[in-house]
Amino acid sequence: MDFKLSDEQELLRDGLAKFLATRYDLRKSRTAAKAGVGWQPDIWRAFADELGILGATLPESAGGLGGGPVEAMVIAEALGYALVIEPYIDTVVVAGGLLQRAGGEQAGRILQQIAEGTAVVSLAVTEPTSGDDLAEISTTATPDGGEWTLTGTKIVVMNAPIATHLLVAAQTPEGLSLFLTEFDAANPAVGLEVHPYRTVDDRRAADLTFDSLRLPAEALLGAVGEAEPSLRRARDEGAAAVVSEAVGGMRKVLADTVEYSKQRHQFGQPIGSFQALAHRMVDMYMELEQAVAAAYLAVLNLDAEPDTRARAVSAAKATAGRAARFIGQNAVQLHGGMGMTEELAIGHYFKRLTAMQHEFGSTASHLSRYAQLTKP
């Protein structure tokens, strides 16, 4: 596959990589994740004000630069390499895409706030019994005197504890619809319960219970009952971005493992000189290259018709999931017991690579979808 970035995309990649190398400290980000508010708001604002990456893929009408899937891939990979915890994919890629497709004055206003770094938007879709199946969503939105009444439960709503807005998928009499509401996890509205927690990879999430939560009429995004196609595309866009983020993380893990194998000595020589370990690192490299090619396949098909897009994304997510598991586990093994300590970066990357295997559909679910889409 002959894939080259444009001059502008290379500048975006290099500028972001330089910023993260000099300004994004892993120890500081872990402290914020574990003991602080869960992220670094000053970094988020720098992403908007100094780098402009929050608006790079958003429309010019919202203060963005009008970029597309390739720009999102470049940004996600750089963020993955630096193990950034700030919610770029969920807010910019997933929520940003949903808002663009919904259109309207309210969506445009929130898009502008995302580009400015003043809005963090979380998507509430998954339910205890629905899994990845949008058809099984049971949360309901009922018309009531010119307003909407929302009832149901959402689980693992990523970044909800730090979000300023929620996008909630709910069943209406006409079908699946999408609602936008302002949100404050510390002071939830009447009719909303928030149960926040930290995930295994040190990110923040929450389970939400809606008990006749009242929303104004304008909370509805787009046409009533017509949200499912946009939500399916949003999940594919999120999966493709996570694959790119995983590629960045795997690049860093492999580079650190190779460097460690040069420094760690056993029997008077570097462990990297042992043939069995050298072969294992070559296998890690091969898995990474397959994931890179799969990421390109997904990104270049995001604008294709739905079945083609779904096949490419599922192939990429399954390939990257397998690679993340193989590279992460071997990196930890090659580091020995130190690999899972808090002192080494490798343990933090391993946790993130493990979590990525289940975001926007697990490796197994994407393998199943790919099989269904390619059967004769």
C-alpha cells in the first residue's frame, strides 16, 4: 500500500509530536489520572489554543480547519505514542462527527466550543443488556408537553466525570434518536444519578441512571427516529481512531522494549543478542506493521458505503486487537517483573493497549461482524 501524508499533514504530525515530547509528562498525567481530576485541563486548552488539533477535523463554520479521517489518524497516533489521557477521540472524533451530521444551530454552537477547548462531550450508548447492538437499546425518550422525558440506564460512559455535555441515544416512538444535554457529574440534574469510577487504564467513566429526566424540545439532535445510521458511523469512526491510537502506543512499547534489550545484560551480554528474544521482537514488529496497514485500510474507507466501511473497520479493529495483545504481553515479559511496575512506562501502556481491545467493539465482536459481512 502506497500511503503518503501531505506536507500539511506531516507538519501537523511533527508539531504535535514535538509538543508532546516537551510538554506532556507521563508521570504528571498519571498523577492527574489517579489522584487528581482525571485529566489535565491546561493541556486540553493548549491543544486548542497552541496546536489547533481540537478543530483540525471540524468544519470551518465552527472554527475548525475542515480536515478529515487522515488528520484524525495522525493526531490519534501521536496521542497514543505519548499515552495521552485527554478525551480527544470521544469528544472530537465521535461526538464531533455526530454533531456535524445532525446539523442545526445547537450542534454548531457545541462544535465551536469543542474547537475552542471549552466543551468535553461524552456519548452515552451502551446499556447493561444491549452491548454493541444499537437495536437492543431500551432507554426511552417520551414526548411530554413539548419536552422529553428520559428513562433508562447507560454504563461505561467514557469521560462522563469530566464532561460538559452528554449525547444520549434513546428510543422514541419513531425509532432511535439522539439527545444533547448539558452535564455536570458533581451536580447532576434532578432525575439523573451518576456513578463515576476509574477504569483499568486510568481513565474516567461513569454509569448513568435516568429516572424521568426532563429535557427541552431542542435537546433532540437531528430528525426524530433517524439516529441509528449516524451512530453506526460514529462507532466505526471511533474504532478507526482507536486503532490509530493503538498503533502509536505499540510503536512506543516496541521502541522501549528494543532499547531495554540493549541495556539489560545477562551472562555478560545484552539480552537483545539472544536469538530467541531477537526473534520475538521481530514478531512484535511484524504485528505492528500489520496493524499499521489495517489502520490505513480503515481510515481510507470511512467515507465508503456502510458495508464497505464496516468491513474495513472490523478488519482493522480485529487486527489491531490481536497485535496489541501480542505486543503488550511480550513487552511485559521481555521486561520481566519490572514490566508491570508503576515506575516503568511499559506497564501503563500495557493497560491502555488491553483496554483498547474492547473499545468501540471487542476484537471478537469485530471478527464476528467481518465474518457476517464477507460470507457468500
